[in-house]
Amino acid sequence: MIEIMLTLALTLYGIAIAISVIRTIIGPSLPDRIVALDMIGVMLVSCIAIISVSYGTKAFLEVILILAILAFISTIAFSKYIERGTIIDSRRDD
């Protein structure tokens, strides 16, 4: 029973990721695309967690942690790019 539920959850996450990819490609604005990319990152973390439960192993936990950190940092960098136009400022506050 639980295997059916995990398979159904992975299928639904796959559909949601496909919809987010479409939103990333045809998104009307840059913030919409950034939110869609963040959604893809969160859903990939969830998919890997479901796969880890399905296999009954803890081997994927490091992958989940690294992917979550990278998704968070990329969202922050994209948001900073939208706000300022650059990610890293070269001027100093003296």
C-alpha cells in the first residue's frame, strides 16, 4: 500500500515539475521564472526524499541537503539580480 502511495506521489511531483518547467520557459516576467525555478528545487528535494523512503536508505540525505542549499542560494542570487541588476557589487562602503 505504501509503495503505491509513494509511486503516486512521485508521479504527481513529476507532473508538477513539468508544469513548473513550462512556467519557467514561458513565464511572462523574470520573477515568475525565479519562483518556478525555486519550486522545481523544492519539488526535487521532495522527490529525492520520497525515493529515499521508497528504497529504505539514508544514502540520499546528503544529496537532499546539498540540493536544498543550492536552491536557496540560487533563489537569493536571482532575487538580488532583479533588485540591483548585479549579483556582486564591486564598490566598497568606506
